[in-house]
Amino acid sequence: MMNEELSLLDVSDLAKILKTSRKSIYVRSSQNPGELPPRIKLPGSRVLRWHPQVVRRWLEEQAGITQPVEFSPPPKRRPGRPTKEEELARQRGGAK
């Protein structure tokens, strides 16, 4: 339970949640960071990370929702060779 509370979202996770590409997240974070949820800046690092609850609140604000929304970060992709489904999605222009 402690790991779930401390897990942060990375660029891939946020891209899946916002249904956009990783490149789009990088571009927005450098050119117009106001279009994304507030990020966490780790000292001595250039990696982009977001806290899941901050992202959830930001999405609720963007949608004008007053009731809390159930939110769980997308599952981490297992390491190794991509599945046939993932390869076909990538060829068709899907995210990843």
C-alpha cells in the first residue's frame, strides 16, 4: 500500500491518461506548461513526474467536475518484446 501512495506518474503514464503522445507531453511541458497538470521537480534531475492525486484534481478542474472521480494510473507495461497487438497499434499510429 505504501508503494501505491508514493508512486509517481511518468511521461508515458500521463500520455496514456490524457490520450496523447509522449512527444506532445514533452513539447507542452517546455513550451506551455500551463496546459499540463503541475509537475514535481526532483532535485538534481530533469525527469518529469506527476503525483496521481494532483493529476486527478487537475482533470476534475478542466472538466468542471465537482464530484471526486475514481482514478488509477495506467498499469506499467511489462519489460520485454512488445506483443503483436502493441506492434500493430504502433504501426497504425497508436501511442507508445
